[in-house]
Amino acid sequence: MNIEIRKLTSDMLEDYLNFFETEAHADNEEEDRCYWVCWCSADHRVETDFSSPEKRRDLAVQYITAGIIQGYLAYCDDRVVGWCNANTKSHCIHCTSWLRFMSEINTIEPDPNSRVKSIFCFAIAPTMKRKGIATQLLEYVCKDSADDGFDYIEAYPNKKFVNSFSDFMGPVDMFKRHGFISYGETEHKLVMRKHLK
């Protein structure tokens, strides 16, 4: 199985949308189709309507075109089989999911010049789960972030496995195997970080 990882660009918009409409949520309800518009560099302190899949799709089109949603698509034979949402941490602290679920996490760096990339989610096509695609995405994101000059990469896995729907941020063990260490915690999550330089 040949997996190719590509950094999301606006010319991959149709691939991205098709993945979320046919693959990423094939094991959940259509109403759950998120397009990951809640994890991005938009400022959601201004009221934003996420109330339907159609409205989230429209936001995804806007956000990808503007580079507000960032991440990586995994392809197998030109078909998207996986997604990793990864973006600059300091740019995302006003998105709705950060404000709702991550507000306890420290956003002040000891060195104000440090650049931190945050990994917010993995979505793998149901037929391709347990084949190492999330691991390949993680490895690519780490390398690409280092190449782009980031100092650290951070992830926020649940401390304990809940279920595959709730554990979209990836498992603790995967991050440990790739050199991430515990950097902080909330009631339910670990903050795991890897030094890239």
C-alpha cells in the first residue's frame, strides 16, 4: 500500500470536501460532518454559524481558500484516505473548539520567539483504519514543521481512551513513540510536546 502525504492547498479543496462527504464520517451520522471548521485560525469570538453540515461546508470552502484551515491529506492511489489538522498554535487560540475545550492549556511560551505547531485531529477512512496512516501523517507533520522552522510540535490526546469518535486527537502511545513528552495536562487531556530543533 503506497501512501502519499500532501500539505493542504486550495487546489485540493474538492479532494478535502469529498473526503469529509464520503469517507471521514462514514461511520457516523451525516449531521456529525464537521469539515474541521472549528479547529482553525479563524477568530470565532465573533459569532459564527456552525449549525448545519451545509453551513460548515461553506465555511470550509472559505477557510481553505484563505489558508485558515491547515493540515495534511493522505492519499492512496489518488484517493484521500486520511487527514491531519495541524496549524500554528498561536493563530488558533480564538477558534471555537480551542475556546470551548482547550482554554485551560497554556498559550504563553517562555520564549516569545518560539513557534509551536499544534496537531488538532486525525481522521482516517473507516476502511483504512489500523493501517498506520495516522502514524505516517504524524511523521510527515513533524518533518514538515521542522523544515518550516517551528521549534516545537504539540498534541492534545485524551488521557484515557474513550472511543474512536472522541479520540480524534490521536492516542498517547503514538505520540510517545515519536518522541513527544508530557508537557502539561488538563482534567481529561495531556499536552504532549516534541522539540524539533
